[in-house]
Amino acid sequence: MEHENQEILRRLDKIQIDINFIKNNMIDADYVLTDEERNELEEARKEYERGETTSLEDFEKEMELIHKHK
């Protein structure tokens, strides 16, 4: 019985080592782009390069004007 317990503990230790390795090497799903997200990002970059984007500051000013007129 003691031998079986030691074997179980040895296996649990190995499992814990494997789990720690997996946790330390997992890719965070929030950092992986889907094909759709990758296409949207590429389109946004092209719009930015063409000067078709609005700065956050200009957008906020525009929103303030819209809310003042309501």
C-alpha cells in the first residue's frame, strides 16, 4: 500500500510539473486574431494610411457637439 501511495504522489508531482509548463507557455486567446479580425485590422491600417481616419480628440469633440444639440 505504501508503494502505491508513493507511486500516486510521484505521478501527481509529474502532472503538476506538466500543468505548470502548460500554464507558463499558453498563448492568451486575446492575443490571437481570427481571420476576420486580421482582415479588419488590415483594412483599418489602409484607411489610416489614406488619411481616412479621425483622431480620438476630433471624435470626442464631435460627440460633445452632438450631445449638446440634443
